[in-house]
Amino acid sequence: MIAPLAAQLDALALAPLRARARRSILAVLAIAAGVALGLAVNLVNDAALTEMQQALRTVSGTADLRIEGASRTIDEALYGQMGQWREVEAIAPVIELNAALARRQEPLKIMGIDPLASARLTPQLMLPRDAQGSNPLSLLDGTRVAVSPALQAWLQQHRPPATMLTLSLPGGNRDLHIAGVLSGIEGSRQLAVIDIAAAQELFGLQGQLTRLDLRLAPGTDRAALLRALAVQLPPGVRAVAPEVHEQQAANLSRAYRVNLTMLAMIALFSGSLLVFSTQMLSVAERAAELAFLRVIGVTARGSVGLMLFEAVLLGTAGAVLGAVLGYALAWSALHVIGGDLGAGYFEGTRPVLTFAPRATLLFMLLGAGAAIIGAWVPALAAARAAPAQALKTGTLHDGAGTGPPPLIGAALLLGGALLAFAPAVRGIPVLGYLSIASLLIGTILLTPAMVAALFRMGAACASLRPGTPATLQLAITRLANVPAQAGISLAAVLAAAALAVAMAIMVVSFRNSVENWLEQMLPAPYYLRQTSALSTRTPGHFDARVQAVIRGTPGVTRAEFVRTETLTLDPARPAVALIIRTSTAADDAGTRLPLVKQYPATADGLPRVWISESFADLYRSRIAPSTGDGGTFELPLPLNPNGLAVQRVRVAGVWRDYARQHGAIVIRGADFARLTGDARLQEAALWLGDNATAAAVLRGLKTRLPDLPALEITETTAVRARSLGIFDRTFTVTYALEAVAVVIGLAGMAAAFMGLIVARKKEFGMLRHLGLTQRELRRMVTLEGAALAALGALLGMVLGVMLAAVLVYVINPQSFGWSMDFHIPVLQLAIFAAALIVAATASSWLTARHVLDTQDLVRAVREDW
Amino acid sequence: MLAVTRLAKRYGNRTIFDNLQLTLQRGEYVAITGESGIGKSTLLNLLAGLDVPDAGNILLNGQDLAALDDAARTRLRRVHMGFVFQAFHVLPHLTLADNVALPLLLLKVAAGERMQRARAMLDAVGLGARGGSFPRELSGGELQRVAVARALIHRPRLVLADEPTGNLDPERAADILALLRDAVARADAIGILVTHSDVAARTTQRVLRLAPGGLHDVTA
Amino acid sequence: MRRRAFLQRALCVAAGVGIRPHGAQSAGIAYAPVVAGTTLQFPRDHGAHPQHRIEWWYLTGWLDRGSTAAAPRCGFQVTFFRVRTPLADGSSRFTPTQLLFAHAAVSDPRVGRILHDERAARSGFGLAQAAIGDTDAHIRDWRLRREPSGAYRATIQARDFALQLDAVPTQTLLLQGREGFSRKGPLQEHASYYYSVPQLRVSGAIIVRGRREAVGGSAWLDHEWSSALMPPQAAGWDWLGLNLDDGGAIMAFRMRSADAAAPAVWSDARIRHANGQFAQPDRSALAFTPERHWTSPRGARYPVQTRIALGTQTLHLRPLFDAQELTSQSMGAAYWEGAVTAYSGDGPGATRLGRGYWELTGYGKPQRL
């Protein structure tokens, strides 16, 4: 039974696929590309998330609960208090900070732990016993440090023989002996563990802790305990389940992952279109063959099945290939770009790729599904063809007729436009993406109608104008009258061009906006800060005296100060930034921000704050609205050294912030100092006199401030360049995806086009009889290709601009909570369109030459079909 | 005048014909018959300048097709020849008028004149009212009428018809054959009808049978 | 004296190799010496002696479960160790100057192996402390405390069991060595302050595997502190604390040499008869003869059944069961601490003399935990 079945299969499905190998291969490749991209994005993201979660578990261990400060450290007395709770089975005090290493730019994560208390909660941070006498208690003497394998490797490479770790502290460098390696910490995480007493003393954190890790007694109702703690913990201190942090990490990159997956889905859609064109042409070419099959007894359903079976073969091949490519792509992405695909969400980790059966299967099914969907309409068309009529060779095949009714396309376009106004669903702009899909499909469905209208007009012009070459007239007339076929070969290139244009506009808009934003956020040419041992991210403070000294240093014409604190307003969300800025004029703090909304001043005496767009978005429900201004909300202001003062503040404006996705609040330095009694600030923006150099000013500052040895001046241009560099890196992957999509689109068009030409060889044979030279034929075909490509590029551009508008005004604000200014890079797009048309023309010309010179056109004329 | 002298053509080792002679004057309308595979199509291709002989000459109006390059032969074909095919080969995406006017388009005849002559031609084949229709609306017989009109619109010297009734029922076939005969006569062209059908052959003035030795007049 | 292989390791680890003074606050510290002729003063000396390097309170005993004949007796151990590190006080309240370790174990024949758990902490924050003035050591909710009445109360909530025991003295305390000055080696400086409270009457409850049972029984308390305990040539010690059925008490120990074939580095014993009279066997008459070994899963070979010759008297020790090895995560040491019964001979007709605890340290290789 098998052998005849196999033979039957071969004759009916495989042989036709083989015969159209080139097109089949392209369809397979397109499906594979979509599957590969989608799978790779998800694999990489999963790997990064897993790594992130592992990293979180490394530092929080098996704790059931954490107690931490909403904005800063907590009082160590809480350790004693919480240790008395009956529900607490084990408790460990922790200090976690980023410290500066001598002669190293990147900060190092330092964990200060009590090895005796942490043994049960974070066993992986325990120093193993070894032959040299190291054991978990070796750290207690405060001069020793345990390092993660990755840090050990780094030290061996950069600080051989790696027996010391040298911290850069305000009082000078401090050497710690490496007591051993924490072999339980896997992966690329660089981490050093010291005793908690040493951590307090080295970093001046006496009396303070970063957090407490708690293991609860068996049978404890954690939710009830959390509720009790919410009431009993002092202000500014909260209890959280460690999963919350993992969830935050996942949420952080979710929007990014969704965006990239959508790109992959569009690639898959292109693949689907390719299968569609492959099979549609196949139906046309094989009309007689299919008719013959019908005549010898294959039912209509059977012929649908046959076509779908071919699609399944294509789809499966594409899916398998795509899965393999996906893993390869993910692997190289992880090695070359990093787990966040360049977006910077997972700094300092090196994720490991693992096999993900569910995601793999899902994307393979999507790939096969795309092929089947693509083959559906052609299969039905094949079944509909009446055998007798198809066998009768009355006309040359007339392609797919006039195409779908334009009403459906128009309805989809309209629906897409309406969907763009819908809000996000659970933080993801699902309806926005649906809008993009509708616009895309609508445009493709409308293409035949547009092709017809356009080329009919063209044909009318051409025939009215004497001297129009016959080849051009023929080409245009054909396009005008066979719009559906034109539409089929256009669809892939149109989709790809639209996608590329949309992404390009979005990225350029984004980049321009970021550039402007950087200008506004960093107005001064120089920035002064004090690198701190506690963290390179949290510079040391400048108190009022230091501020005055800085202002009075020769060469400094103007100095303004900024300080950034983190605040947790909602335990389920990452902390927001509180930016404290000095101002010279009464109300200056806000006006120097990239404001998108500004409210008039009110006389209620409440401190005014300026909130970022994402803050406005995320914490909308907390802001009590009032008419005519931005409303008020309760802001917990951090007190020194810990604790909070809750203050109602008024929203004076909303500003655009690309740096802090989780929200930021700007408050004036004077207000902050008045409310908290804390006038310390961190960073100084410096304007220098004409004759002053940064180096000279820095020397002057160091002489005047001998107690602040670690002062450092940064040039703003360098910061801007670095920021834009990070930005460009982030979008490298999207560019790569676009390039892939465009190449697939072009290849798809070439394939469809080639199919069309092969199918039309009788027509060309007839024209040869009628006196068209081979060259003229080639020119005619190339003209058709160029006209199609030009139209594809044109429609792609128009659609691309629409999609870009959805991306810029809907997807991005909903995904990331920020807005941007729409900016069309006209020149780049023109170049892109030209390149697209040239490439398409060249490929048409090559195709025309290849097909016309290899096919026996003269004989084709005599063939019965 | 069409004068074929000492024509020879072989494919590899197989000699299709060797030393074939044929002379036809304007107004002559002949049929060429012969068994399948004997070389009727090859002869037709050589006469149309779509293929080149291994030896011999094909003189059409004094020009030797064998001596011309492909482009020159193509131009000669464009100006002086008309074709009717078994499978009609009417372009589906053109209207009937456009199809008929196709040779004029290639000859760069102005649009207005093209349409005028196409309409006249369609009138002549009995489809005068349907110039704006598309081929899919027509029956096979009607399509072949269009093809005949297309073959003659540019007043060719030589009309080559290759089994023009192969796809038609006898009634329609008779129609077309009569139409073709009359049209060739009216145009004062040389007509060559390649056919299997004796019935069809009998509509011509002379029947030539292609055999390995050459063309033999077998007019009954 | 007391204790213990793991303590020996703890000393090495915590006081010696492991902890060096903070670079910034080096200075080192001077430990209080153990001086012969010092008169112990109570209740003050029930409390902690933070100036000494190490100190422990050791409560061991046998428990019977009421009248249920079917329920066999089981052994228990509750120990608190205090270690003074060489670190001087720092500006951080976490500076680990005093460390506390606690071990608790139950040897229940129905379980067939020892159940044990431990706690470790640096002193401070009200979560761990060994009080001065009277016995009161705790690490979070684990506590051993001497009540004003003189009764010891042990409260232990361990992973697999719980203990809530009151141990009431029935006799005066027993000063070991010379009036509480207990030599540990040939040199005078290897010594400790050491007293015991034998024949404690125990009442309370234990929970083993979720089952709570009222218990009674007898126990033995050791309290010992020192700054220099182990002679360097010693590899470990064997120690016995025995409550005799007739009301007497026997303590015997030997410091074994690292060379297994060599004679003991030091050994000593003290016997108090029921009538309160002491017997001090001649040190040369003391002999520890292993009769049967048990090899633990970790590979240590313990002489769980040993004959101890005390001059006039010979004790034949039989363990409640063999698997009474303890492993300490925090100290990285393993030792055998088991309930034993002492008989007059090894035949079936031998009389039972008493019950107590037999401790064997320094037998395994250093443990990697």
C-alpha cells in the first residue's frame, strides 16, 4: 500500500512542487524566516529572563518575603524587630549595592550578608570549605571577600593573580583578600560577597540595611502576614514577595518582546503571501493538469486537499528550517548582541540558550498555518475551476481575474484606522497591532483595484500620446487589465516595503526626539559629579556648602544641581525616579524640561512637581484630578537617612522622558529642601566662562574641596554620543529584521513574477510571431516588473507612513509610555524607494532574460495548453 | 511572391527535408498536409522566419529570410506576415479591438487609425459591434474570427494558418475556413493553410502534401 | 571539660584560621586566662564569660514517655556555644565579636537515627545572646535558661522535633577538676573552668514528627569556658557523663593523640557517689578500650561501644543505637553524641549501672558540608 501511495503522492504533489522548485524554495524560505525570527526573539528573551530570574534568586535565595525600603535603606533595628515575629522562621539582613572597583568603569555588585543568618536563605552565597581553610565563616573578619566565578575569571584576566579585590572608596582604595569562589553562582554574574559588618563600615552604612530576607514558618498565611506588615512596618518600608521582582523583570521586557515578535509575524505574513502567490500561479499554470485530474475522477474536495497538502509540505519544510534557523539566530544574537537584543534591559548577564519545546512547536505551527492560510484561496480557486472550461483552450489563462471586491479592502482600511484609537489591553497595544494588520491586509486587498485604476489611466494616456513604444503600451495595458495577478506579485513587496518604511519612520522619529530630548535634559556643556564608592550610579552628595563653593569657583559662570532618588509608590511596580533640580528663576525647574503639557500656576501653596509621561500613564489613578490643572497626588519624600514624609503635591506639567520607563517626578530643590530639611544634591551642570577649561576648573574645584577627592567632570557631548550609541545599538536588530523582510519581499516578487512570465510563454510566443523581437519582449517584461515594483514601493510608502503613524502615536505610547515627534526621513525613504525599484527592475530584467531565452516560445504557441 | 528553393533542414542526424522547393504567387491560397512529425511545423517556422534553414533560400518579395538576422526577420514578419493559430492566442487582457489592432500597435500606427482599422476588420469578420468586449466573453469560433482579423489587419503579404480549426466543431470550422479564404483573397496575399483535415484542405486552391521527398501537389 | 570535635573545629575556624582581626580595627584582643585556684562564684558563673574565647552549656539526658511501656526511652541533647572572635568592637553593630551556635538532637529508637538541628548567629539585636549573670542563652526562639528557682528550661523548635523541658537539680553542682579548674593537657595553660549538674530531674514534652508526648527523665548539665583548651597534639576527645542509677555521677574523658597508636595526651575522671563523696581515680588507671566500632555514612569510625576502666570500676558502654552522629552545617564538623547505657560487664547477666551521654570527636576527616 505504501509504495503506490508514495508514487501517487510523488506524482500529484511532489512533482509539481519540484517543477516550481525555485518558487517553492522561496516560499519555504519566507516561512522559515518568519518562524526563525519569531522563535529567535522569544528564545532570546526567555533566556534573558531566565538568567535574570536566576540572578534575582542568587541574591534573594529561597526567601518567601523581603522587607525593603521604598526608596532607600531601612533601619537595621527592623532586623531585631522582625526576628521576634513567630511567623518568621529564618531572617537574614542584607546590604546590596553597586561599588566602584579601582581602575574599572563598570560597577560591581556587592552583597553584604551575615553568613550565619544567610546560610539557610541564600546557600549559594556561602563560601565553600576548601583545603586552604576557607569556610562560610571566613568572611566574618571583614578583610575577605568571596567572588562569583565570573568575577574570578574577570580578575584573573585583568588583575592577575586574582588574590585581591580592590575597592575604590572615598577614603582611598581598599584591598580585600579573595577567600574563595562561590561556585554555586552560575553564569556570567559578577558578584562579590562580604560580611555585613564590613559592608556597613566600608560604605558608611552603619545602622542601615538594604533589605531583610525572610523565610516564613510552615503554614504561615503569607497574604495575611503581608497585610499585617503593611500596617505595622514604618513608613517607607515595605514587604514584598520576591516573585514581584521577577515579574517586574518580565514586564520590563515584555513590550519589547511583543514589538519584535510582531515584526516576525509580519515576516511570517509575507511568507503566507508568498505561498499564496506560489499556489495561485500554480493553479493558473496547472489549470489543465488540475482539470485533467478532475476529469479522471479526483473530486473538487480532493483537488482542494491536494493543493493544501502541497502547502502543508511547504509550510512544514519552512517550519523545520525556521526552527533550526531560529535556534542558530538566537544563539548568535545572545553571543553578539546580548539577551535584550541590544535594548539594555538585562545588563551584566550572559544568558544561556535552552531548548524550549513549547515555543518551538508554537512557531512551527504558526509557520505551517501561514502556509495553509496562504494556500486556502488558491485551493478553492482550483476546485472552482470547471474542468471542461479549463480543458478548453479558448483563452490564454487569465490569472486570478479581477481580484477581491475592493469593498472588503476598504472596510479593513477603515477598521484599521478606527482600531488605532483603541486603548492598550493589559499594557500591550493589542488593538494597535490589530490596526496595523488590518491596514496591511486592507491595502493588499485594495491593490488590484488600485493597480487597475492607475494603469487604466496610464494606458489611456499612453494610447493618446503618439510615439509611445508598443512595448510600454502593452505592458501598461496588461497591468491595467490583469490587476489581480499584479496584486499577487505586489503583495509581498508592498508588505515588506511598508514594514520597512514604517519602522524607519518610527526609528528616525524616535531618534530625533531622543536627540532633542538629550539637548533639553542636558543643557549645560559640562557635568560635575563625585564618584562614589557606594555606587557608580548614585554619585556622592553635594551639600549647601559644597554647592556654594562650586558656584564660586573661578571659571564657573553658572552651576545648577540635580539629585535623583528612587521611590516606590506601588510595590507591584518598579521604583520611580524622583529628580530634584535647583532653579535660578522662581519657576524654572519645569520650563527647562521637554514639556508636553503645562498647567497654569495655582495659588494653593502646594509644592509643584513635573511628572513624566510614563508616570502620568502608570499612576493616573493616584492623581486626584482638578479642573484646569494637572491635579494633585501624595508624594512620599525620602528623609535622611531613612523614612518618608508624605506630602501632597500639584502636577505643574508633564514632560517627555525616554530614560525612565517606570516614571519620573521632578521637584524643585528648594521645595525638597524645605519639605525634608535635606539640601544635598548630587550632580552639577556647569557653564564655564569663555577662557575656562574643564581641566582648570576641575583643578580649582579639587583645591577648594579637598574633602571631595573623587570629583569628575563629564563633557555633555560625550554623554549624548554615548546615549545615542546605545539607542542605535538597540535598533540594530530591528534594522536587521527589516532588511530580512525586504529581501524576502523582493524575492517573493521575483518569484511570483517569474511564475507569471513562465505562465505567459504562449503569449510571448504569439507576440514573437506577430513581430516582436526578443529584445522588445524583454523590455516589455522588464517594464511590467519595474512598473509593478514602482507601484509596490509607492503603495508601500503610503501604507508605511500610515503604519508609522500607528507605531508612533499608538504602539509606542501604549507599550513604553512615551510620545515622540513624527518625523519622515524623506531623503532616506526616497533612496530606499529608488533602491527598491532598481532592485526590482533588475530582478525583473534578469527574470525576463532567463525565462524568455530559455523557453521555447515558438513551440509554446502550438501547445494545446 | 514567395520562392523557396533547395531548402534543407535537419535536427542533429535527422533530416527533416532536403532540397524542398515551393513557389507561390500573390492571391494563391494553398494547403499543406502531411503526417504528424513529417515537418509541417518546421516548414512553417522556416517560412515565418522563426527558424533558419541549414541550406537553401526563402525569398519573400525578393528578400532572403535565410540571409537576415533575427531582428530583421522579426521586422519582416511584423510587416509582411499574418498568423492564425490553432489555440487562437487572443490576449485575454486586451479588448477584441486591441487584440485585432495589435499588429498595428507594433507597426506604430497612430491610435486613432488603429482603432478605425480594427473596427473595420472586426466588421469584416462579423464582430463589428463587439470591439470593446474581452476575449473571455467570446466562443471559440468567435475568438478565431478575431484571430483572423488580427492576422490580416496590417495587410500582410503572407498569411500562415496553423490548424486554425483544430479546436472548433465542424460547423464553426467551415465558417472560419471560408472567412480565411475570403480574407486572403480580398487582401491579395499568399495564404498557406497547414492542416490535417482534408475538409479544410479542400477549401484552398491547391493542396500540397509534405512527404520525405518534398512537396507534392495532391489537389484532387 | 567539654567539648567537642566540632567545637575544636569551630575554634580553629572561628578563632584561629578563619577570623583575623579587621584590618582597620586590628588591635587583637586579650582573652581572659583560666587560672588555677580561682574560686567560681554562683550564680554569676552560671552566666556567660564573654572575655573567654569559648564557652558552652550542654544539657544531655534520657527521657521516658510516661507509663507507656511500649514507648522506649530516648536521648536528647541541647547545647549552646559561645565564641569570642579576635575582633574588636567596630562601628557596625553587626561586628561579629561574639558568635553563638546551638545544637539540639533527639535520639529516638523508633526513628532509628538521630534527629538534629542547629542555629548559629552573631550576638546582638536581641536575636541572639548569652547573658551575663546567670545561664540564659538564646538564638531567636531557641533558648536555654536557668530559672530563679535553679531549674533549667530548654525550649527548642527544630526542623523535625521540638523540646520543652524543665530540668530541676536534685544535687549540688559538681565542680570538675580541681574546684572547677579542669586540666586538658600536660601543660597548665590547657585548661578550662568546668562544672556539671548531674542527676537533673526532667519533665516536659517533646514533639517528634508532629506527635506531642509528655516526658520525664534525668539529665546532666555541663558548663565550661576557656581561652585555650586543646593541647596542639590532641586530635579529639572521648567524653562520658553518666548518671548512675544509685544517684552517683561519673565524668570521664581523654584527649586522644593524633597518632592513634600513641597513648592519650591527657585523661581524667571524676566520680561522685550518691552520698556526696568524691572518688578521683588515678589518671594512670584510666583506660578506654573500644569494643565495637560503627562507621558513619560519612566514613568516620566511632568506638560506639567502649569499655572504660576507672581503677576500681569498669564501665561497659552500650549505645541506645549506633546512628547518633551529628553534622553541623555552620561549623562544618561531625561528631558522635549519643545516649548510652553503662553496664557492669558485657555478658547477659551484667547489671545496669546508669545512663548518660558518650561523646566522640575528631574521628572523621574534616567535613565538607
